[in-house]
Amino acid sequence: MSEVVIEARGLAKTYREGKLVTPVFEDLQLAVAAGETVAILGPSGAGKSTLLHLLGGLDTPSAGEVYVAGHRMSGLSDAERGALRNRSLGFVYQFHHLLPEFTALENVMLPVMLANRGIPEARNRAQALLEAVGLGHRLGHKPGELSGGERQRTAVARALVNRPACVLGDEPTGNLDEKTAAKVFGMMLELNREQGTSLVMVTHDRGLARRMDRVLELHDGRLREWVDEDD
Ligand SMILES: Nc1ncnc2c1ncn2[C@@H]1O[C@H](COP(=O)(O)OP(=O)(O)O)[C@@H](O)[C@H]1O
Ligand SMILES: [Mg+2]
């Protein structure tokens, strides 16, 4: 059996704020193999972002466990969890979340520097990845000086720069026009193939989802294999 990079066992989430109780799902199971690409479809409000946050250790489940690279997230201290996240996971969101005051190169260097690998290595890796995503000519541009697609490609480079075992994407191309979305997505698949990075991606785009190894649907608190009615 191939190595599992990220796993959810019996995962449940209920948001509680005062008297407001919002059950989102209970008892979800998911195992993502090394190098595997998984799409997650589902209607708005189904809990897709919640699931990704839990998988990424950005929020804590109400029940169940998440394992990242074999480490049980709830068994780690905040510092250990942060270090594991920085080392093993990359995140890409619908909005790029790049730091506006920094150049594309500096934004991509940052996670490498946070991993204490030093400036020369950070610069080398960041530059190589920005070149790989077709932005070798935009290294010195700040986010405000880049197009939407260029910003998203920079965010993808940043997510991949520490060579994570798995990239978690929450509608990473949802904010782009169809052509640019296809291009950014194609690039993520290419980096998946080249670097063996697993990819878990929430998307509304069934066409993009079909290009992943596995397509799941989160609906009514359940995560199931998606049945493609066009097949
Ligand atoms: N911080 C929160 N507090 C309370 N309810 C929340 C919170 N975040 C999300 N929810 C609720 O949980 C449900 C799932 O949200 P979300 O995971 O964002 O869905 P999706 O990403 O599939 O659109 C929604 O009904 C939403 O209103
Ligand atoms: Mg969402």
C-alpha cells in the first residue's frame, strides 16, 4: 500500500457560539495517498472549507482525528503543529493572501525562511518555482502590480516552496476567469506530477474535478465518491 500523507478518522465538526449550534458533519473518513490528487465538490455551506481547515490543522475537530505525515495533529503542541504544517502542507485559497508590501519573490521566500533554511536557499527555491509557474520575469513585482492569474500563480509557488507532502486548495482558481483558471490548475497538476505532491482541492468546477485521480462530494454531512452523471 502506498504511503498515506493525510488522513481523517471519524472527523466531526459542530460550531458552537453561545446558543448557536451549527453541526456541519460527523464521522468523515478520508485517506490521501502520496502523490494522489483529490477533488472535493459540494454545495455552498456543505462544510468544504471546514474540512480543509481541519485537515490543515487550522481548526480543531469536535471529534475524530487528523493525521498528517503519520503525526496525530491533536497529540502535538501548537508549536509542533505549526512546524509540521509549514514543513508538510501548502495552502492555496480563493484569495491569494500574499503580503502586499513584499515582492513576488519575497512572498515565496518567506515560508522557506520561516523553516530556518536561510536566505540563499530561500531565494534559489523561490526563484526556481516562480520560473516554473511562468513568472521568472515578475520576481520584483508586488501583488498590486500583478494580474489576478499572476497573483494566484505566485500563491501556488508559495504553497509548494517547502516541498510539502500535500497541498490543500480551497477553490484556488475560483476567482479567475475560465481560461486563467485552467492554466493555473494545469500548473498545479504539473507540479503534482513533477514533485509528487498530493493535492486536495475544493472546487465548484466539475471539468477541473474530472482531471483529478479521485472526486468526492461533501453533501448532507457525508463525504462520498462523486457520481458523474455525464459518464
Ligand atoms: N466560524 C464559524 N462559526 C459558526 N458557523 C460556521 C463557522 N464557519 C462556518 N460555519 C458554518 O458551517 C457551515 C459550513 O461552512 P463552510 O465550511 O464554510 O462551507 P463551504 O466551504 O462548503 O461553503 C455553514 O453552514 C457555515 O455557516
Ligand atoms: Mg468554502
